[in-house]
Amino acid sequence: MASLVFTDGTVDKTETSTEQETKTDREHERILNEIETTDTAFIGASLRAVYEGNDHTKFLDRLDCRIKQHDRDIERMCNFHYQGFIESITELINVRSDAERLKNQTLIINKELQESGKEVARKSDDLIQCQLQQRNVASAIEKLSMCLPVLQMYAKMCEQMKAGRYYSALKTLEQLEHTHLPLIFQYRFCEIMKNNIPKIREEIKDVSMKELKDFLESVRKNSDKIGMVAMKQVEKERGVHLVSNQQSDKSVSEDESPAEADLPVYDYKDRLRQQKIAQSKLSNVVNGESKWTTANVNQSASPKTQRKLNPFEDISDGEEDKDGRNPFENSNPFSTSDTHVDTNPFSVEEHVPLVKPRAGTYVNHSLVDEFTTGADTNSENDGKYEDLSASDLVDFSPVYKCLHIFGLVGAQAQFETYYRTQRKNQARLVLEPPATMQDNPEAFAQYFYQIVGFFVVEDHVLHTATNLISRQVMDDLWEMALSKLVAVLQTDSGYCSDAVSMMKVKNLIVIFADTLKAYGFSVGRLFGLLMEMRDSYGEILLKHWSKKFSDIFDEDNYTAMVLEDNGEVQALFDTFPYDSPGFENEKFPRKLPFSRFVPRIFTEMKRFILSCLKYCEDLHLSSTEVDDMIRKSTNLLLTRTLASSLQTLVQKPSLGLTELVQIIVNTTHLENSCHHIEDFVHSITGVRVGSAHSAKLVGVSTFKDARNGTEAQIYSKLNSKIDEFFELAEYDWGVKEPQGRASRYLLDLIAFLQHNFEVFTNLPSKVAQTACMSACRHISSSLMELIVDKDIKIVTMAALQQFNLDVMQCELFANSEPVPGFRDGALQMSFVELRQLLDLFLSWDWSSYLADYGSGNSKYLRVSPGTALALLEKIKEERGHRNIFTSLSKQEREKKKLLETVVRQLRGIVNDWSLLCVPHRKLTPNKRRGLFRM
């Protein structure tokens, strides 16, 4: 529609407004039609359209117009039907009287009917009431029939709780919760029961956990008793005493004389056979034949009692076996009946008089004490304890209860974790060594008992409580324990100060290792530790035998043994292999070349070997390994202990030459007996010398070295004695006339030497000759030191003549051949230097000496120019003092001049180093002429 536009720019809106009003009227008409034709519940959209518009007033006006129109239509219609309405009202008034009359008749009839049916209605009400009661009774019976099993089962559960049968109570509770309560869930008491079920479960868990804690505490405190029983059973199998080893004590601690010594001959191969038999018995443990590893049912039981029963299953009342008995009435380990016969896998064998452990202890102390007493007294009833098991000593029911209870409530993993953690902590406590364990075998035994008891319990739980602990967990525990145990033993075994204690500890470790080996644990490191301890044991033995050797040496009189009768001869042959041609035919008393320490040392060597062998027993070693260990230890005894003792012995100042000679004789016989020691080692090990793995004993070299040391000590002692005689020498070097006889000290010295060299006849000829030669040379050197002593300023010719008499006496002693076997003139060579020196001075033959000096044919070849010069100056000094106040004759003046010439020439020789370096080389003529010109 176009709009009019004026010249001033305004638009004519008249036509536009008209068109808008028309559109609004049409919209109002449409809304009114919808309101008239639509249900009032759906006119909201129409009214909304009105309110969305802007012409509310106009719509109301149109609505009023429409209402007025309808009012006019109604009025017109009423006017059209008014006559018919009047006629209808008239007819209705006429009918009113008839209706009143009909009502009265109906009331009369109803009253009559009520009077006549009152009794019927009463009886009908009674019948309805009876029917209602009958329905209620039937419903009550039905509901009570459903509730009664629930209440009975709840009462049964309460009785089981009161009786301590928690597993059965838990099974009853589970059946009550899942089977019976869902059928009557609508009752209030069922709701109360249902709410109490988790509390009851927690209560059962708490009670069973408390019992488990008491069990763990009891087992921890009494694990040493369990371990003691296990180790004593293995001890009986092996035949080894745990803490006291009488034979070891005897071989180490007794100190018998050789005649009284009782040295049994060991057969190590037989010992190995015995060990194999014992090991085969112990292998039954590994194969499950021993009750300590598996809880076997009594083999003598009837087939019915041997069948596998669930010891935790609870059978309902009236549900019995075919023979009329409840098959589980005697197999419940949680039953409180005192008259039941326990046939579950954890029960006690019939032949063991088991006393039920006290409540809360879980360990059968009475049986442990009875077993220990029987084992200590070797009673005749030991047989009934041979198959004693862990379940005989410990009541494991708390463990099984908790395992099944926690498994039933779905907390088995929690229980397994708790049990493993607690036992691991207990293992750490068990592995802590007591402070008093050092050098205390009893403390070692108690320590081992605790560890064995711990693993015996764990092994029993491993085999009887499924999945509670695994083999891997057990192996981890053992590895932890083994590492700690080895460290403790390495430390504390080093404090054992005597062989007896060390042997007891060793036997304890062997029984400990064999016991745990029977349970399948790896004990190789323990036997390796025993091999390490073998070195410490050897050192202790060496110290002990060092004292024994020292005591033997101190107690010996170092005189040849004398046998008075055949008893003493037999005693000697029992302890020492002496063999001498014609010895059996000699008359009594028979004299032996050696002293008493020879058979005693020989006996102690054999005892040492037996002590070493005793340690090697039960270590599962071969004969070759034992032989090698014994030979190494014996070599250490010979090269270290015995050699050191002999060295200390020969260096004692209190020993004289006679004692030293006897020591040489003794060591010679001990050296000759070394092959008997070899035979003794072979007799007990069966390994011959010269085999691929057999080391040879070094006794021969040991005794040779000891003899060499003794010989050197003899030479030193002999020279010291000679020095003592020379300290008595008193020479008057200014004497005018000689005494005409040898000095007294020298005569005594020669007598002493002659006496001792007679004793040397028992020595090897070479030793006696060496001693004699050494003595002669020492005498010669001592005499030479006397004459050239710097403290002596003046020597007279008379003193030289007296000195010559002493040297002549020595030469006579050398010529007398004090020790046979010397070549002619061998001993005299010791005094040749003195002899040539004295001959030179007494004959005053200086021209020959100086002329032949340096020549191999010199008459005074052994005379040193220095020695000759020193002695000549002493004589020159003496002559100078003698002639200082007297006038010299011509002859004296010539002698003095000659003396000065000789002194000057000797000094020239001494100063000429080349002449001193080659005294035996022939001088050239020029040098010899130059020598005389000096």
C-alpha cells in the first residue's frame, strides 16, 4: 500500500493505520474462535497470544461483545422452549405424590426384611469372622514355619560362638545370611539380625586373631624347646652328642703319659659308611616319611578313619554316615568335647602319651620335658619318641582357625600378609644372638634351638596350611636367616678360646645343618663356614699342643731312658715304634739312646692327628679331603709349633752340652719315626702317600732343621764354655823366667773338652767332628787374641816361652784325636798360625821370614805381617825399658839394630797394600830386594 508523501517530507499514515486495525480485528476473531472451540485446559496459548499483542483493551471489548451476543442467543432459545418446561414441571408435581407413597411402602418392606434377616446376618458375620481367623492362623503358621529355621540357626550359631567353634559359627552365619534371611526379609527382627551379621563376623575375626597372637607369642617363647626336640632326634640318628663330646674332650684335654695313652685306630672309611647309613635315615625326612615335615595320619588306623575328611565342616543334626555315626563328630579340631578321639591330620599318634597343652600356651611342655629327660637318661622308652612330630608338641589349631575363618570372610590375603609379617619379625628376633654366646657352647645350643624351632613350625605350617606361606617365602626367610647366622657364627666362634668349646660348637652346627637339611633347606654355606672354622680350630690346637710340647720339654730330664722290665718295654712299644737290632735280647735294665720326650712327642703328634680327624667327622668329606686336611694341619704342627718349641728349647740358657747332645739324639729318632706317622695317617684315612691328592708330611725336614739349630747351639755353648775358661787365664807378660809347665786353666779346659767329646760319641760323627774342630779353632783364636791384645804393652821372651808351653799342650790335645774320624793333621791345622808365630819369635828367624814372604813355600806362611809387627813392638818396648839405664854391649846393640830393621821392614810390608793382598803369591826379585833395603 502506498503512502502519501508531502512536500515537506512527511508521510501520510492514515491508510497504513487502517490496514493495521483490520489485521488486529482478524487476529482477535481467530483467538475468540479458538477459545470457543477449544477445551479450557488448552487456552493458554491463545491467551498468551493476546498478552503478546498491544491491544488488550480492544480484545476485551470484542470479548464483551461476543458474551453479550451469546447471552442474547440463550435468551432467545429459552423463550423458544419455555412452554415445554412448564408442562414438564406440572407432570413432575403430579408424580411427587406417587413417589412418596412408594417410599413409604419401601420402608415398610425394608423394616420387615431387616427383622427377618437379622439372625442370618449375625451368623454370616460370625462365619466371616471365623474364616478371617482361619486365614490369619494359616498365615501365621506359614510365616512361623519360615522364621523358625532362622531362629534355630541363629541359636545354633550363638551356641557355637559360646563353645568357641568359630569356624562352624561362621559357616552357620553364612548359611543364615544367604539362604534363610532373604525368605523373611520383611520382618523387623530379620533386619536386626542382618545388621548384626557384620558385627558378629568382626567379633569372630577379633577372637581368632587374638588366639593367633597368643599362639605366635607362645611359639616364639618356646621355639627353643621345639628345636631342641628336633635336633635331639637328628642327634640320635647321627650318634653325635650335642653339647658334650666325651671323646673329643679326652683327645684334647687329657694329658696322659705315653705309657698310659690309649690311642684307638680310626677307620675313616668305616666312619663314612656309618654317616651314609645315618644320612639315609635322615633322607626319610626329606621324602616325607618323618612326621616333622608332613602331618601323616596314623598308619594303623582303619580305612574308614583314614579317608580324607574336612575337619572344619559342620554337619547338621541328624545327618549321619551310613553306619549310623556322624563321620565328622571325632574329626573337628575345634570341638570342646573331652572324650573325642582326634583323627584329623594334625592329631597326635596313639602311641605318644600326649598331654593336652594348657589353654593359651599351645606348647606341650610336659611332653617336651618327658622327651628331654628320656633322651638324657637313655631310657628304654626312647622308641615311642622317635616319630614325635611338631603337631605333638604344638597346638596349631589357632593358625588353621584363622586361615579358614579369614578365608571364609574374604580376608585371607590380609591374614596371610599379617602372619608372614609377624613371623618375619619374629625371625629377626630369633636371629639376634645372646650377649653371653661368646665361648659358651650352651648359649650356642640355645641359639640353634630357637632357629630350628622357628623353621620347624614354619615347615609344618607350609605342609599343612594351604597357601598360608609359600616355598618362596620360606626360602626368602631362610636366606635372610642364613646370612645373619653365618655373620654371627663368624664373629662369635672366633671367641672360642679352647678346642673343647670349638668342637662342641662344631658339633652343634653339624646337627643344626643336618636338621634343617632334612627339611629341604640349603645348608652348603654352613658347611663352608665349618671349613673356615677349621682354620681357627687348627690354630687353637696348635696353641694347645705348643703348651703340651713345652710342658714335655720342661718335664724331661734329658737322660737316656732305662727300661727295668718287660712291662715298661711293652709300654714303650705301645707308644713309640722303636726298633734296634738285638734290643730284645738285651738284659735288664735296658738303656735306650733317647730320653722320655721322644715317645711322648710321638704320642702327642698322633693325638693331634686324631683331634684333627675328630673335627672332620660328620662334615660329609671324602677320604681324600680328610687326608689332605689332616696332612696340612700336621705339617703346620711340625713346621710351626714343634719347630718353634724345639727352637725355644735349644736356646734355653739352662741347657748344657749334655742336654743339647741328647736333644740331637732325640730329634734323630723322631726323624726316623716320621714314616710311622705317615702310616698312621694312612691307617685312618685310607689314602696312600704319593697319590694325586696326597701331600707328604714334612717331619723329616722339621727335625733336620731342629737338629741343625741344636748343633749350632752346641757349637755356641762349647765356645762360650771355652770363653769362660779363658776368662780365668792369668798371664804375666813381663815374667823373667817361664814356669816350665802349661797353665792351669788350659789343662782344665782340655780335661773339660775330653770329657764332653766322650759324650759326643752318641752324636753323628760329622756333628762331633764339627764341634771338635770348632772348639780347636776357637781356642786358637782366643790364644791369638790374648797375645796380640792392645792392652798388653810389653811381652818378654820368657812369657812367649810360657805361652808356647800352652800352645804345645793344645797341639798334644789335637794330636790325641779326641773325636775319631779326622784326617791326619786336620785338627793341628787349627793351631798352625800360632805355632809358626811362636817359632818365628823364639828362633828369631826374621831373615827367612822376610826372604820367603809372599812365597808359597815360606816356612812362616801363616804368620801375618801385622800380627808379627804388633808382637814385635811389644818385645821392642820391653827391651827398650830394660836397657834404658844400662850400657849396651856390642851384641846387644846389633840385636837392637836388627830389631829396628825388622820393625821397619814389617811396617813397609804392612803399608804396602799389594803385599798384604797377595801374601801367598811369590814376590818378584826386585820387590824382594827393595824389601831388604828397607
